Amino acid sequence: MNALDLARQLRERFGDLLSEPAEFRGEVTLKLAEADRVAEVCQFAKGTLGFDFLIDVSSVDNYGDDPRWTLVYELYGLGHKCHLRLKTNVSEERSELPTVSGVWRTADWHEREIYDLMGVRFTGHPDLRRIIMWEGYPYHPLRKDFPLGGKPTELPDVAFTRTAPIEGGPFVTAPGGKDAIEREPRAKGFED
Amino acid sequence: MPTPQAIQFGDTVARVASGALAHPATDDSQELQGEKMVLNMGPSHPSTHGVLRIVLELDGETITKAVPDIGYLHRGDEKIAENMTWTQFIPYTDRLDYLAPLANNVAYALAVEKLFGIHDKLPPRCQYIRVICAELARISSHLLGVGCYAMDVGAMTVFLLTFTEREKIHNLAESLSGARFTTTYTRIGGLARDLPPRWVEQCRQFLKEVIVDINEVDTLLTRNKIWVDRTKDVGVIPKEVAIDYALTGPNLRASGVDYDLRKAHPYLCYQDLEFEVPLGSVGDCYDRYLVRMEEMRQSVRIVAQCLDKLPGGPDNQAGEPISVADGKIVLPPKRKVMTSMEELIHQFMLVTQGMNAPVGEIYFGHENPKGELGFYINSRGGGTPYRMKIRAPSFVNLSILSHLLPGHLMSDTVAILGSFDFVMGECDR
């Protein structure tokens, strides 16, 4: 039993909802077309395929692209020792998908973190509050359009008012851009 | 462990009995249930090991609700990582789990190497030295973990003993990397420098001394009545719950789940080394202590094997490489930069633009002292990651607190937090 077989089994059950499994560096990635069904797919993966261990949930901001958000679930089975990555996209207008904290309770804090830092909401989450930033903080700092130096705020003494030293540095990437070359500092050229 | 009901009831009976003499007519059992009290613990509290804050709701001495509050040490490491080259981020990994910086360095380097596809091309000497680093970090972290845990519960001597030994690891780290805590010892594709002269000898000496110390701590705690009373059957985490909350490291293994990344998915040279993975049976605070103690002994065993098998020997007379031979990843030797055109170009490109990463995404989990430290790296090519998520073991381990604490006595919180051995530096990132 390897991760590819399990990915195929998952695909047999859900059909075209899931993409053809992609392999990179020995890791198998499946893309889920409808984010609304993520909880259902995860429940099946846990219940039937033995993925009892959710290692991590992360989020990617594809700034400038549509759909803007990518959610990444790292699934693992302690029984068969296989790792599977499940990805799904969410558009910026919607910015919402079902929680998987009902499937694995560890997802609770991961989802709160994504809500806090990226601003994607999880429907059905038992306690969707900010976790890293404080309650009432107005921004989502991991978004690509949030400047590295921070944004000024009306609240006294709680947010940055000056840019951080790294801002404008040689490796500070610009948000957006077609490809890495355009985003990257080397595209800026040398300024006199 | 008494339930809230039992305590409430006993108390009421006692108070009604004594009050019955003074006010025989009033039936105030409802009033005597008492109000719940909200107690704020932390963020600056000696037993919260850093800046964890827990808002506890108490019914007498019993916790009825616990709300952990984290984020006081948030520095935006993931955002910072998106804006610097792969190599420039290594010093930031020192500051994740700042009690085991060497292990973080190894974990990060391995993750980036997996993205570059060079993780299986590492020279053997580099692998052995990295394992030594990771295991020394584990001993250091567990020494602090057990020491602080014991001090929180009232055994001061243990703390003094373990910190004396830990100091020696910092001395070794200093002669290895030049810094005691902020080691930044690994590089992508290798190591910053080879072992200094006489280091292997000093390390052997340390192993001899630390095992004496571990045994002494063992005699002080393992059969100590006060220690056993404070930790046994306190904070029990059943197997299924531990898996559901995705605990990792000693906290997971204390619940009896046999999951150690060094055995399950061996990386570096772990498959060539002999060691056991200790497991707990109950999953209480006492088991978590026992697992850490045994892990230290196993780490001593691993380091001793590595020192014996070290390719190239202690002083590397044979000139075994410590980095991959790829000019597009590892900085060339300075001598060649000054004399050869190709090396000069490589040096210039690596320093000004960073290594050009392939497009793709990887996840790599490393068995850190606190649990599984994972890096999810999403690369769109170029010298910086597009997105890097750090899966911090302390963050995940702490998420169980709101489930675990209710029902325990207030004083058990200290034992439970001590037994979890978390670091807020990596929890808040």
C-alpha cells in the first residue's frame, strides 16, 4: 500500500472532483475541485482510507490570480505510514469553506491561524477567533498585499508606524507579477 | 482525581453542617455552590515557560474551562521567509525552538534540500555530523524540559543538575559554530564548517558525564513519592485523543503511539544507527517524564555511535567533503573565488540572488525534541520561497490544553504544562 494507491482509491470514490494524483519528490498531491466538499472528502479519507493523522493545514495567497486562496492539507496515516497532500482553491469573493475540525480536532487551531493571518473563514468552526494577532486587529498580515513593514493604525502603540528595517531590502519581493522573475528583487535592477 | 461535583458536594455538606448550628432555618445550599472564578495565568508566569497565557475558569480549586491565548511572541517568521533567500532564513530558524537551535537548523536545511532534490546526495560526513547536532539538541532540550518541569513541581535540585550539563552542550555548540544559542550551523547542501580540533574528544567526555547526571536525576525523581503523587494519573491523554489532536514527539509517544520520524521515515543516516523508541503506557505526566528520560539515554547512544563511525575520523585527515559538490548551491571555497572565473560567478550569483529553486511544493517533517517540526515550502522558482509554512510542534501540542485541563485541580496545571515542554518561540513564530 503506497500513497499513490490510496490517492487512486480516493479518486475512485469521488471521481472527477479530484485531479489526477501528481508526484513531486515522492509526495502525492491531489487537487479538489470543489472546496465545499473538503470535509466530506476528508471524512472519507480518515474513515475508510486510514488517514487518521492531520499533520498540518496551510494556506497560500495566489495574489493577482483567481481563485486567490489555496488551502493545503497534509494527511498522514499512522497505520500505513503514507502521506497525502490535498489541495483546494477558494475564490476571494467567497473566502469561505467548510471546517475539517469535525474530522480531526487538531484542525481547530490551524484553521484559526489561517483565518487570522490570511482571512479565509471556515463555516461550522466551533470557535473562529483570531489566534496569533489580537482580537480587533484590522488586517490579515500573511496576505501578499500586506506590506512587510506593516500598516499604520489608529490604535496607539499596537501596530507599526514606521517601516521595518527589512522593507525595501534587496530580497523583498513585490506582490503579484506574472512569474517569479518579475516578482523578484533582481527585476528591480540597481537603483542609484 | 476528584470530579468538580465531588468537591462541590463535599464542601457544601461541610459548610451546611457547620452553618446549621448558626442559622438553622436557612436553606442556602444553592448559594453555597459558589460562584465561578476567572483566573488569568500568564503571559508572564514562571510555569508558563515564556509567554503563554491561559484564562482559567475555576470552581473552587477545580478547573471548569481553560482558554489558552497565544501570539505574544509572534514575529512573522513566515512572512519574513518570503522576503529573503533560502540561506538568509537559516538564522531565523535558531529562534523558533530556541532551546534546540541545532535541530532546527538541520530540519530547515533538510526541507530546502528536499525541494532542491539533493537530500539523498549529502556526503556521509555531513549526515553524521548533522545527526550528532540533532541529538545533542535533543539532550539539551530534554535536560531543560525535565529540569524546569521538576522545578515547577517543587524539586529544585534537579534543575541545578540538568542546567550544569546543559551548559556543557552550549560549550560544545560554541566551539562548533561560534555561538552558544544562535548557532546557524547548517547550510543548504552541507555545513558551515567542519568539526574543530579535539571536538570529538570533548563530546565523548560530555557523554560520559551526562549519563551520570541523567542517572542522578532518575534516582531523585522516578521513585520520589512527592513527584509520583504530583504527576501520576494527572493529565492523562488517551491514545485516540493524542492522535486526534496530532500531538507529536515525546507527548505522543507517552500515550503509547509508536510514531518517531527517525524510525518511520528515516532520513540522514538514522537507518545505520541502533536506538530504541521509548513508549508510555498511560499517557499521564509521569509517562511524559519517563519518555524524555529514556530518549536522552537513547540520544547519548546515538551520538556515541556517530562519533565512532564518523566518516573521515575526528580530524578528517582524509578530507571527506561536508557539503554537496554543486557550485549552484554551495558557496565555493574562498581560495578558488579569488583565482577562478567560474567560482567567482557562482559566488556572486549565490550571494546576490540566492540559489535558483525548482518550481514545486514539498513538506518535510523532522523529529525535533518537541515533536515534528515541519516545513511546507511552496516554490515558484527563484531565490525566495513563495510561501513557507512552519508546522511548529509546540503550537499543535498546546491546542489540546482547552480539552485536557478542565476537571483538573489548579495545581495540576503546573505539572501538565511542565510535562508538555513547549516553547513559545516556535508556537507563535
